[in-house]
Amino acid sequence: MGGPATGFFTREIQKRGRRVGFSITTLDGKEGVLAHQNIRSKFRVGKYGVNIEDIHSLAVPAMVPKQKGEIIVIDEIGKMECFSGLFKKTLIQALDSPNCIIGSIALKGDPFIQRIKECSDIHLIFVSKKNRNMLIEKIINYIQRNEHTLMQ
């Protein structure tokens, strides 16, 4: 634990205090758009068009470790990301690797998401307002003790 890491995280994109989309940022600083209300796409979640191209060019490569022992951060495994077959294939490869994974996964989801959550080597932690500030220490301790996949 404490070694190099790769991966990505997502954030809300806001305009005048209102959410208009979601961004992707890799741990090495590359940025793109996951979904936006102005994107025309056959892949949609609510009012947001999903940007498959940025999932493929940013999120997917970031999930591939470049060296042994590299921690993989995946925020998140959700409906938008899972429109991409390449994302799902790369996620399975990451989960099958010996690398530690710290990720977030949708509370509800399609059968693919449910199967991921049912894997025997994944430790799920439900995040709430009450426990979210204590999770960093809990996750670090868990990884140091178990050194295998952790999903929240």
C-alpha cells in the first residue's frame, strides 16, 4: 500500500449552480466529459448524453496498471460507464489482476453491475453521510490487512 496509482474519478459539471453534466479526470491529470446535457448520443441517462469517446480514450486506459503493485482507482462503475463494452471488458481484466482496486459502484444497476457486486473477493462498504468522513482510514486499514479488491 502507498505505491503508485492509476485510474480516474468523476465530478459534476456545474453552470450557474446547476448540474449540466459529469467530467472524467484521470489520476495523471487528463480531463474529459463523461456526460453532458448538450451531448447528442444514443446512450443517455436522464437528460445527459454519454460521451463514449472520452470513456474509451481516458477512463479505459487509466484502468490498466503500468506496473506491478499499482493501485487502480475506478470512480465509478455506473450506468453511464457501462454503456461501453470496452469499459466493461477492461474492468473485468482489472478485477482479475493481482492489483488492488478502490472503486465506487452504483447502488442499483443492471445485471453486470450486480454480478460485480456479488464477486466473493470484493468488500463492499455502503457510503453514507454518517460514515463518509471515516472511510479513508477504514479503506487504508482494510487494504493493508487484505491487499485485494475493495469497492464502495
